[in-house]
Amino acid sequence: MAVQLRTEDDTKSHLRSGRLIEGLEHMSPTYLEGMRRILTVSADTELISAPAYIRAAQDAPSLNAFGSAISIVQDELSHAHIAYRLLEDLGVDKDWLIYKRPANQWKYPYAFDVPLDSWPELIVANAFYDQAGYVLLSDVFHATTFGPWKRALAKVDKEESFHLRHGRQWIRRLVQVQEQKARIQRAVDWMFLLTVEWFGLPDTQKLHNEQLDYGFKGKSNDRLRQDWMATVVPFCDEVGLNVPAHRDAEQDRWVLDVPFPARFDAANKRWLLDEGQIGWDEVIKRWKARGPMNEEYVAALQRGHRPFARPAHGRGNGNGHAC
């Protein structure tokens, strides 16, 4: 890498002065590694949502509804491009990352590996998954010390709020029809806990503390999880949808009413709650194994690139990082 990275002390001193990190010339190796990690998760999540949402949009009840879903997909592609472009500035081979990386090496929430097969599932995804994205990226927008990402997220933040409003408006409309409400409830039954998982390991087991130490984001996983439930649970109560969570006044927090974490039957989209609570090590094993749609979605994203791919001319070193 041509740019000389800073020492850890230099980078921390730069941050203590209140200045933003603007590029490699301000980064220590630890800061760079951590920023690459969080940006890759963000980029992959935005991009993988495109084939997931397009699949469910085929069930749209009207041409206008289909158009609104495709508009959301266009936004997600734009958000992904922003993050991948920033990664390129940080020395990552963007083409390898998007078009050549094996499917099981992509880094996005497991929820997107479970197929969305209907319009009710799509709008619940907008209300749940996009709310999770909004919570996460709003936190990054307000807290991040990486200047280029902070500025880019001003646009992303507004568009993610449209996505979750789209889901909520459609849910409010469809719950008025009993048959449609039942379909939405079935989607909620499996998607709620998958989105609770979305925020990652509990704080006591978090592996990468540099996200907070270096100001990549402002809140811990558990605080973000609480923020998400504080919005989603009251909404579900408002529209008459059942979710396994409630507000505990004594603890001043949202509490789940079922064993968590738990085993999930992805093929049948159901939680095996009767088997009780499991350890996070088993959840991590499921995450790493990926879910039923992982290979299909990644193949869909990579398929069109292969016939037009040019020789790499030595770019990258095989692991997605520039030499």
C-alpha cells in the first residue's frame, strides 16, 4: 500500500482532537481493518437485499406496488455502491469483493438468507429489516469518525426512512383485511426474532470492540437492539400484530417473552422455541454456514459480470485487499 499508515497513538491523538478521519493517511492498521470490516457488512447487506426484494416483489398486488418495490431496490443498490466505493478508497479490490468473492464469504445478516416469497413478507421486511438498517446507519451517521462515510450517509439516512415507512403504510392497509392480516402475522412470527438477531452478539460476547473504541459507531449491539424494539414493538401493538416482546418498567428495557437465542428451521421458516434457549456459539455456526438463499442471491449478482470480465492485471492479492 503506497500510503504510510499512522501509529495507533497518532490516530487516537487525531481523534481526541475532535477531527475526523478523512483517508488512509490518518489511519492506523487497527482503524483501517475495523473500518473495512464494518463497511463490508454495510455494503453486502445493502446489495444482497436487491435480489431478496425483487423475488418478493413478483407478488406485488398492483403495477404501482411493484414500482415502489423496485424503487426501494434502486436505493439499496445506490447505498451499496457508496460503501463499496469507500472500500475501494481503503485499498480493497472492489471488483473481487462484489463479483469474485465466494458466496459463503459475504457478510450480511442471516435474515436475508431466508427467502422472501410474498408481498406480505416484503412489507414486513421493509418494516423490520429496513428499520434495523435505519437504526444502525443513523447511529453511524451521528457517531462515525470516518468523514467520507458520515457525509455519504446524509443521503442514505433519508432513503432508509422511506423504505420503512413503505412497509408500515402497507401493513396498516392490509391488516384491515383478516386474510391479509393472517399472512402478515405469519411473516412476523419468523421475521421478528431474525431481526432481533440482526444486531449481532450481545455486548458481553462482542468480538470487535474497535467499532466503539474508534468511533465507527456510537452505540453497542444491545443498545441498538433496544432502540429497534422500542420502535417496532409499539408499532406492532398499534396494528394488532403479536410479537414476543414487552416493555419491562422495572428494568427499563424491552424484554423477549420466548427463549433467545433459539434454533431456527430455515426450510420451514419457523423457530423451534419448544427446544429452549441455545448458546450463541450455535447461532454463530448457523450464521457461518449461511442460509438457503445465499448461493442463489450471490450468483444472481455475479452472473452478468463474468462474460465481460477483464483480466485482473495483478490487482489484489486474492483476499480482496490491494497489495
